[in-house]
Amino acid sequence: MKDSTEIFRDAPVPKAVLSNVIPSIISMIMVLVYNLADTFFIGQTKNAFMVAAVSLATPVFLIFMAIGMLFGIGGTSLISRMLGEGKDKYAKKTSSFCFWTGIAVGIIAMIAILIFVEPLCRMVGASDDTIDFAMQYLGILAFGIPFLIVSNTFSNIIRADGNAKKAMIGVVLGNITNIILDPIMILVLDWNVAGAAIATVIGNVVSVAVYMHHLLSKGSILSVKPSDFSASRKIVFGVLAIGLPASLNSILMSSSNIIINNMMSGFDDMAVAGLGVAMKVNMIGVMLLIGVGIGIQPLLGYCYGAGNRKRYMAVLRFSCIFALILSAIMTSICYFGAAPLVNAFLEEPDAFTYGFEFSRILIISGPILGLLFVFVNAIQSTGAAVPSLILSISRQGIIYIPLLLIFRLVSDSAHVLVLTQPVTDYMALLLSIVLFILTMRRYFPADKAKDETIQEV
């Protein structure tokens, strides 16, 4: 434990940031590759309806990933602050609470999806041409939801005790398993969308196995033992205070995807397929930048828990610079590489045209996304529930959805609908900066910070 948290407390700021951010970015790359692999190999069937079906089912799948984020982000924030305060027992109890509660929610969700799979697929916009594929894909994924939730929970929580590399290993091995199985099950065995779903479930099982091996070892301060389970007010509210806003953001993102998919289906299924692929191309930049924000949150949380404001601000400054540089690089890659990237998934001319044009619209907000995710995670690291909630319901909710509806009323263009996301991102960045300033003034003012020295950048 001393070795794993020593870097939070004592390492030079660049080393502390990069040692946490790089494994997180690698994890996000693997998540990205896995997402792209599913669509790529489904695309090799030359059936655009299958691509559209997977795109339609994905928002439902993401809702349950959001539950994993509830326990993962909320648990990480609380655990890192508890470790900074030296309260190791609470960290152990929080970890066990997140594990067992996540499994219980996962089992309930699995049963619900199996019962209501057809109306769910209709609700997200499946047409008569895509409904069977969407039901098959989502119905199989349902069996893996408990593993999906636990995997997403502990890919975050394990970072809280300084084990960013072990968290990365779980993500990497799970996604490599998925990527290897995809071509075998989709193309060789000719299982199509069912093969993609089975590969996803097995990949999450492998990730959970990796995390369980670590959590049950003597080297981990975290726990999944039933004897350590506690649903005390401090733990429950501590996890939910940050977990709910983070989860709500993902749920609203899924909901907004469902809304825009329904709007796109009013044009044609090729527009739906094109948007699904464009979102995946945009994810190349987004996922890496999310990795920066997620990577620094445990480090910032530890600094906050220890009352070390000077180190906290030094970490934040370095992270902002790094995020801006990475944002510029990823924006260039996604913009200039849009055509070959979209062509890898779609060959049907109309679907390709939609995908290419939508990709270039979505990446308009690329240059500022890194900063947005840094400030979002900086706010979460302090345990500031209200600012986190405001930001979460704003970006994909009270900003995005009204803008989407307004754009739909004033224009009959699919391209204008896609423009909603970049406009929202710029507005969300301004809001996040304002909320961060207010958060620091209330939760972490200079006069309440401990007088601790740090190694400067």
C-alpha cells in the first residue's frame, strides 16, 4: 500500500500525473479498439442493417455501463479521499459495498432486459428491417450485464489505491479477448450480431476475473469480502454524491443518442448507420481525452483528502497543458483521417457519405474536449455533489436535448442535428470552468489547505 500511494504524495507532479494518466489512456484505447472492432467486423458482413441495429442497441448497453460508472466514479472519489485522510478501513468497506451492490443491480437489470427486449428495441428506434438484429444483440448482452457493471466499477476503483497499471491490465486483457473472438464468431462461425454480443460478454468476464485476482490478493487494500460490506450513511451517500451525477451524465448521453437515432431514422436507416460510425470515429479522440480526466481524478482526490491544495493545483495545471496538446493531436487525426476511418466500417455509398460528413462535424469540439474532461474530474475529486450534478445534467441534458429539439424545429437537415453536440461541448466547457471556480472557493479554499511542501513541476 505504501508503494502504491507514495506516488500520489511524493512524486514530482509530471511523473505523478503521467504514471496515472498513461495507463488510463491505454485502457481507453483498448475500450476504443473494442468498440471499433465490433462495428468493423459487423461491417464486413456487408449488411448495413446489422451496423444500424448495433448502433441502435448501443445506447441501452451504455445505460448499464453508466451503472458501473455510478459505483466506479463515486467509489473512486470517496476511496481516494479516504486514503488521503488515512482512513483505510472506510476504503475497504466502500469497495465491498460497490461490488455487492453492483452485482445485485446487474442481476435485476439482466432480468428486466430479457423480459422487455422487444419494446426496448422499438423504443430506441429499431425499424422492421433492424428489429430482429437489435433484439438478438441486446438479448445476449443482457446475460453479461452483472459482469459489465463489475468490470466498469473496478476498472476505476482499483486506480484509487494507486494501482493504475493493474486497472489497465484488466481492461486490456478483457478487450483483447473480445477483439480476438470477434472475427471468429462474427465471420468464421457466421454468428453475425450474436457473435459480437457473445464476444463482448466473454471479454467482460475476463476483465472481472483479473480484478478479482487482484482484490483477493494480500497486496490490495481494497476488498470484495461480504464481511467488509457496509451500507452506512457515510458510504452510501459518499458514493452516490459523485457517482449519481457521473452516471446520470452517461444515462443522459444514452438518452440523447436514442433521441437523435429516432430523429435520424426519420431520414433513413443509412443515416442511422452513418451516425453510429461517425460517433465511433469521434470516440478515437474522445476516449483518449476521457482517459486523461479519469487518470488524474484519484491523484486529485488524494491531494484533496490530504489537504494539499498547492499540489492539487500543480497537478491540475500540468493536466490542462497535457490535455490541450493531446486534444490538438487527436482532432487532427479524426478530421483528416475521417474518410479512411469511415470507409473501414461502411462501403454502402449513402451510409459512407453520412458517416464521413457527420464525423467532421462531431470533431469540431475536439480542441477543447480535453479541458472539459479535466475540469469535470477535478470537480468530482473534491466530492462536490451539487456542482457535479449541475454539470452532469447540463452537458447531455438541459443543454444538449433542448438544443437538439430546437435545431430539429428550425432545420430539416441531418447535419444540423449532428452539430448539436459540438455546440453543447463548448457551452459545457464554459459551465465547467465556472463551476470549478465556485467549487474551489467553497470546498478547497487556500486558508483551509494544509501547509505542505511539494516538488514543483
